Amino acid sequence: MPGDLSDDQIRTLKKLLLTRQSELKKLDADGADWRSPVELDQQSVGRLSRMDAMQQQEMAQAEARRRVSDIARIEIALNRMGDDEYGWCAECGEPIAYKRLEIDPAAHLCIGCAP
Ligand SMILES: [Zn+2]
């Protein structure tokens, strides 16, 4: 039995996870260009715009890293769902409140154990 959650709640959370997963994967695909190194024609762009471009790339890379770790968290949550471990705190073994999972369906710790 997965935590304190009803089948309906599990279904809702699973949908949330899958929706987020596909959104993140789409964003990740859209942002793939940003992973290639900055290559600018030195003659046509000034030093400032090159710095701008590098700064933008750094921000985009930080976002991409966040996305990758979010995607991984969601995959872990979906696996836990398949193993009927979903909804239980990975630390203390107590059920995780549905309200908490609604906000972050990939949460694997209860409110008491979360950092
Ligand atoms: Zn806990």
C-alpha cells in the first residue's frame, strides 16, 4: 500500500510527475544548443556582447543542470511509485503528507526530515 494515499491521489500525483517530466524534457531539448561552447566571430561582435553571450550561456547551463536533476528526481519518484514505496519518507518511514506531494510530487522526505 503506497503511503497514506488513495488510488485517486496517486493517479493525480503520477499525472503531475509525468506532465512535469515531459515539460522538462521539452525544455531540455530546446535548450540543447546552449551546451555547445560560445563561438562568436571576434570581428563582428565586440568584447561586451561576447561577455553577455558567455554570461547568458552560464545561466542557461545552470538552468540545464537544474532541469537534469529535476528530471532525475521525477524518474526516481516514478520508480518508487512502481515499487509501492512512493509516499513514504525515505528517512523515517512515515507517510508524506499529500499536501506536500501536491506541491512537490517528487518529494521523498516528509516535512520533518526535509532539509
Ligand atoms: Zn521523515
